[in-house]
Amino acid sequence: MKQKNSFSGKLGFILAAAGSAVGLGNLWRFPYLAAKYGGGTFLLIYLVLAVTFGFALLISEIAIGRKTGKSALYAFKKLDKKWGFVGILASVVPIIILPYYSVIGGWVVKYAGVYLSGKTINESNADAYFGDFISSSTEPLVWLAIFVVATMIIILMGVNKGIENMSKILMPLLVLLSVVIAVFVVTRDGAGVGLEYYLKPDFSKLSVNAFLAAAGQLFYSMSLAMGIMITYGSYLPKDEDIESSVRNIELFDTLIAFLAGLMIVPAVFIFSGGDESVLKAGPTLMFIILPKVFSTMAGGKIIGAAFFILVFFAALTSAISLMETIVSIFVDKTGKSRKFLTICITIYTIIMAIPSSLGFGVLSDISVNGMSILDMFDFVSNSIIMPIVALFTCIFIGFIIKPKAIIDEVMKSTKKFKSEKLYVVLIKYIAPVLLVLILISSILNALGIISL
């Protein structure tokens, strides 16, 4: 069967890929890590890693996709039959992630609905409100189904009319909302302390852990090692400049992460009186702490509605990329129609999301090493499979097909690969070492042995 249609051009590709990269992790994990590891110091480390480590992995996956015209499932196999297992591993990742990600997406839809209806979640009952909601056996399932169906509708519209056109709308809106909310927050009384904490470099917090935390956040944030960028790369026209596109994707991703910090760190400092530990709340930061913040703010209902619309856009663009990648995999595998497979994957996603949702309620007794069902799926996909896939990808490019295979693909759409020499060193030597360290530190962090 003919491969799916392509992006119309560079802008559509950049916005779709950036939409995939910009997700929930940017909005709750990045601000905490930046605050924990020295504010401006962490931002500097993150930026350096983005233009080196992140660049090498991102350009590799996009080039593999465009070179083969295949999803991850067959892209590696097409380049070398013995390495097809890497494509299989990469294909497993979005199949695991999409269901549990949709559970959180459903929570976001719920909260966006609450604030858009003109209601608010009071400081006094924010904890109980969230706990009662996620422990319910029915309501979270309804909201996750709405989230998945919204994702499905966009996928059914196709690459151009669906993913590309929606990204052209959602990504500018996401940036605009981020700027508006950030400006609102940093101009509130008492925001200066949090702003200084977030932006002022504190080199005393410069450490190996800070470096690993930045590398790990960058790795997960850019949608690497889950077949997404290979799939999107397969839709990129041959005459579009890959290197330039990757730089723009990095810029979008880093900008949204930075703006998230401007929104969240000062807001939390205003509310908590400077208690930085509040930032470590993970998902509860978004669903418990921030509603408390909004309830104490003048105009909190409006800013709360704007914030959860923003979070919904970020969650939706990432879910779109995950579902599209799975659809692409099964189109390649079965040759069946895109519409039929999209509907099947939607049903699969909702069914497989049920245990993760109920894991906070009737199935809460089921846990592995203290992890809920949702956390367990997240641990397996993010902390184990993804770093392994990325490591194998580096070895595959560096020593099997050689970096020249990627360089030649990049050169098809440009006269000069500006970062060619840096790319070779990164993909063969530096990235593999970093990925081994990320794999080890992620597992130790998930098991509670170290704290990143």
C-alpha cells in the first residue's frame, strides 16, 4: 500500500514535530528541575545539550525516516535486516505510552472544562477534589474517551488536513497563551523572588546530577526513541532542509519549556511563600497546587481557564503524534486503510487506558515496587525501553551504516551540513555514553535510589 501522504512543507513539519515534543513533561517537570538545579545554570546546561546531544538524536531519526520512507517498524530493517529489532522496540513505545498518557489527557480536559464553565477549585478542597476525581471508576474514563476521540478525529483528517493544519493553529496559540500567562504571573506582587530563583544562575548547584537531569529531560521532551520523529521524517519532502528544521524544533521545545518555568515557578513561590519543595509535586503540581494558586489570584478563574486550555493543547499535540506513529506502523504492517486502523487503535487505546485510570481507584492495591499501574507503564517505556532504543540507534548509525548515511540524506536538501563534524563525534561517542548514564540514572531515580 502507498505510504501516507506528506507534509506540505517545512513549516507544517516543524510545527507538527514541535507539537509532539511539547507535552505535559515540559509543563510540570522542566520548571521543577530548573528550580532545583540552579535556575539559570540549569537553563544553560539544557540549552547546550539541546544544540548538541538533542540535535544529534533528532536529526538522526528524522533522516532515517525520510531516507526509508517508512515507520520505525520497517525503517531500521530497510537499512539493515539484522537491525530490524530496533524498529520493533521503538514501535512498542508509543503503543505503551498512548493509553496511560490519555488518562492524564482526560484529567486535563476535565479541569479545562471546570474553569471554562466559570467555576473554580478552591484552595481548601483542591486536594480532595483531585483525589475524589481520579479515584472514581467512571468519570475519568469518560474524559479520557473524549480526549482519545478528539485525537482520533484529527488523525482521521490525514497528515495535511489533520495533523499539519491543526499544528499550524495549536502551536502558535500555545506559544501565545504561554507568553500571556507568563507575563500575568511575573507581574503579580511577590513574583520577583520566584523569578530570581528561576533565572539567576546558582553555580553551587552545578553537579553531575544536574547534567544528567537536563540530559534526561531533553531526551524525553523531544519525543526521541519512540518512532515519532522517524514517522514524521518519512512525511518530510526531500527538498526540505533537515538541519534547519531540527534547529527550529529545538527552539520551539526549549521556548515552551522556558515559558512554563516563567508561569509556574513564580506562581508557586507566591502561593507557598518560597517553599521550593512544592515544585516537586509532579502531576499534582498541575492538578492540586496550581488550582490553589489560581484560587488566590485576582483573575484566577480566567488565568486558570487559559492555563488548562494551554495544557490541553500541549497534551493533544503529543497524543496526535503518538497515535499517528501507531497508525503508521500498522499501515506499514498490514496494508489496511488508515481510517479502519485509526478507529481500531482508538478502541485499543481506551480499553488499555482503563487499568491505568482505575489504578487510582478500585485497582489502587495493585502496584509494583510502590508504583501505580500508570507509573509502571511510564517506567517501562520511559526509563527502560526508550534509552535502550536510542542507544542502539547511535550504535547502528555510528558503526553499522556509518554516519555518512545520515549525512548524505541531510545533504540532499542543502549545500552544506553545518554541524557535520560535530554530528559524527556526537553520534559515535558522546551520545552513547550519555544514554547509558541516562538509562542507569532513570532506573535508579524511578526506584527511589537517587533523586533527579
